[in-house]
Amino acid sequence: MPPKLDFEFTYQQEPVVSVTVYSPFTGRLFSTDALIDTGAEVSMFDIAVAQRLGIDLTRAPSAGIVGVGGRVEARLAEVELRLMDNAELRLWLEVAFVAGQTQDLGNLIGLDVLSHFDFGLSHRSPCVPVTPPDVSSKSRLSSQ
């Protein structure tokens, strides 16, 4: 079994990570930043990200999401997220696209992503170590 690779990134005031979002339906990708939010159950991106990816959300399932800012309506779509543009830190999942997300809270990485990796936040020395899932988890994530 190959050794686990650890990755890390530093941040200034808030734990923000670079994320590449890929749509399997359009073949497009878009890179953006997202705040790591351990209080969010679902990862949320501004609807402009879906538009940049060419994802048509008109028939996508909708969901009401309640958070600190109140209740918002979201459209759900499956994408691949790649953290820090690294193939070891990628997974496929359904994320929420919300109008005005960038102006309000910014793009968010929630527990739906964080639960697949080992993350550590240190505010004293603003650094986030990330460990990818083990080989058995990777094959399960890739096949979903």
C-alpha cells in the first residue's frame, strides 16, 4: 500500500481553500475559492459557478437550506470537486447552487466534503493539513 500523502495550505484570516469544480455533463471546469465551514452540512456555491460550468439548473432538484443567514432556495447538481487542484483530493458529490451566495457568505465547503478527508484547523498558526481518504475510500468515492 503506498504511503498516504498529506497536503496543507495556509490562510490569512479565514480558512479558504482553492477548489476546482468540474461538471461531467458539460466537460467544463472552473476554479474558485471556498470557505471551510464546519457548521455547514452541505457545500454551497454561487449560482454563477453553475453558469460558468454550463450547468442548466432549470430542471435540477431544489432544496431549502437553513443556515445562519436564514433560509435559501438552492438547486442541486452533481459535480467533481478537486481541492487545491490535486487529484488526490477530489470527490464527486451533489452540491447546492444558490443565487447571491458569493455576496452573502461566499462559496462554502461543508461537512459533505470534509467527512471524506482528515482536516485540521489551527488558528494559532493558520495552517490546514489535509489527508486524502485511504485507497478503499477512494475507489468507493470514484465509483459513485
